[in-house]
Amino acid sequence: MCSQPRDGRDAASIVFDLPGYDVVDAVDLPLGGRRVVVQARARDEACPGCGVLSARVHAWARQHVTALPCGGDAVEVVVRKPRMVCAEPACPRRTFTQATDELPLRARCSRRLREQLVEAVVDSGRAVGEVAAAFGVAWWTVQNAIDAAAVTLPDADTVAVRELGIDEHRFARARFFREPQTRSWRRIEPWMSTFVDARTGQVLGVVDGRGSTGIQSWLEQRSLSWREGIKVVAIDPSAPFRAAITRALPRARVAVDHWHLVKLANQAVTTVRQRVSREQHGRRGRKNDPVWAHRMLLLRAGDRLSLRALRRLQDVFDRDDPTDEISAAWAVKEHTRMLLACNDIESATTARGQLGIAVLAADMPETWTLWNTINAWWDEIETFITTGVTNARTEAANTGVKHIKRTGRGYRNHDHYQARILLRSHRRTRRRRTLNQQGTTLKCE
């Protein structure tokens, strides 16, 4: 029997992080390593059948478990478990095995080890196979610990959400399948849609696909009070998303994310530049063409350009834009940015009129397409201008989702994929909230 340390902590707690256990034996193995036998300090145990405490031991059993690694030598941990006799004669259960919080019934890993496995995968962003090899456990042991932790997550209905963000991401690479009847090839892109609290960035749910059916189904599964609490929903300019929200959340206002509208304006400029280059040179742009060499300058915010950058841009228009179409598309893009930068409806209406004049002056298919999109989403743009709700937190959550996908090198099981997404988001949101509370407390002090 090992002696008790001066600070009152037992050796099992110090070495293996098993509080409540004593080291009763330790021997060196012939082929290297060490076998350590631990035993629970408590002797009284309640019968799982009737709940009556019993201290009578019927027999002793030994069970090999995996605990946290210690030192550099291989350590084999054996738990000496008593099989107790039920003290209640009327109980149909005669005997039962002792179980503790650290080592539940039939557990092959300690509770602390399972927590470390989840932390290594979720918090540190490591792959499941890498963590399993580092801790000396099986792949399924790590994955089961993640699945068990995901079950304990709070339900989405318990999270008070006022501003909701919805966005999609591609779950895996595009694949081609041949139709058995027509023998034609069909492209399949596996998409997933995420629901995010637009204020905190916490992922609330993940569904397959990016159509209106999956979005509407997930929203309708939420409680009535939760749905009535949603005031604004931020989305990309996606008609299926808007249709699903209108049916499932009739009282919520829809805000279109301004970043995607600016992206559409930039895409219009790029399309015009490519078309003008082909018409002028009969080929694609090359690095000796000014408009191609400064293609990224065309996409930068005009009000943030330095005088030197503005002169370079004007030189591009003078040398490589004989029809003035590229400069006209650039002007439409800048008016779109000014429209989305407005803070009130009155100034936005004025900026919309100026944008319409610029589109009419440009008179190109690319700019007319952008103008039609602005008009089709004008109500949602007004909601964005008045509320300021964006999909920034949703896009940040999608970036984390993509990191998980890259780390896993592909997922075949959707449940495992969603468990890691929800766990990572929940733990990061909780950590961020704790840091904010600590910062507020320090400021008050």
C-alpha cells in the first residue's frame, strides 16, 4: 500500500488523475512498462436495483482500463473492483459491481481521459485518428466520446435567439453519377445548411441540402415561442432560403447580406473586363495587358484607394478600355457599394436612384442583371439598412466548419460531422462569453 502524500492527495489522483482511488500494487513487467493496480477508496455502494447501501463484498474482479498517460514508460492500469452483495433480501438483484463517477459501469476509459479526448479533437482541432494514436486508444473510442459529448449539448429551443443567420457550405466534393435509364451523367454536389445565432456565432443546427424543404423543416421543428422570438433572419440572396423563411417564420424580417451583393457587383466588373479583352485582343487577358495586370485594383473599394492607386486605375481606363465599358461597370460597382453603406432609408433611396442612372448609362447585360437583383431584393436590403444584421458570424462559423472538414480529410458519416460542428461552436461560444464576462468584471473593478 502506497503512503498518503502530505497534501492529502492520493497517488492515483496525482499520477493517473483518478481522484477517489488508491494505488494498491505496482509491478514492473518483464517486457518493459509497469502494471499499476488501483482500487476505489469508498466501500459503501448503492444497489442499482433497489438503492439500498451495501458494504458486504461478495468477490473481487479486475478490469483493465485506459487512463491518462503519465511519464514516458508504458503503464498498464488495472482497477480492482468489488462485487457487492445487495443488503435487501427482497431485491431480485443479488449482487452488483461497484461503479464510480471516474469509472462508470463497463467503462474501459476513465472519465478524465474521455474529456481529454474530446478537448483534443474539438478545442485543438486535431483529427480523430491522430488523437487516438497519441492517447493509445481505438478510433471508435475517441468518436464515441465525441458523440456522447454532443448528446449533452443544450437543445436549440433553449437558446434565446433574436437574430438568425442561415448559410450553406459544400459537405464534400462534387461527384458524377450515371442515370441507369438514360445512361447520362449527372453532377451531384452534397451541400449542408447551417443555422447560426447572428449575435453570438453559435451554430444551432445543421441540415442536409440547401433547398427550401430542409430549411423549412428545421425551422418548423422548433417550438412556437422560439420561432416567435426571431426578429430578423440574415441570408445570402437565395430565393429558396427566402421562401422557406417566409413560410416558417411569417413574422420575421429577412435581411440580405451586403457582402454577397458587393460580390455580385465585383463579378459583373470581372465579366465585363473579360468580355472586353476578348473583343479587343481576340484572346484572354495577359500580364502585359494593363487591365489584366490591374484586375484586382478594379475590385478594391474606390473610396479607399490612394492617389497613386487612383492614377493607376485611370491609366488602365485610358490605355485598355477603348469602349469605356469597364469604367462604366466599375462606376456601377461603386454606386452599389455606396447604396449598401447607407444608414437610413432616405439616403438609400437617393443612392438607389443614382445607381439606376449609372446602370442606364452603362447599358450592358451584366449591369442590368445586377440592377434586377437589387430591385428583386430591395425589401431585404431595406431591412439590412435599418437593422444592420449581417451574416458575418455565420460566415465565420462556416470557416470553422471548413477547417473541420479539411482536418477530417472527408466525412462519410453525417452524424459524426455534425457532432463536431455543434461541439466546436458551443464550446467556442461558451469560452468567448466567459472571457467577455471576465473583461466586464475587470472594467467594473
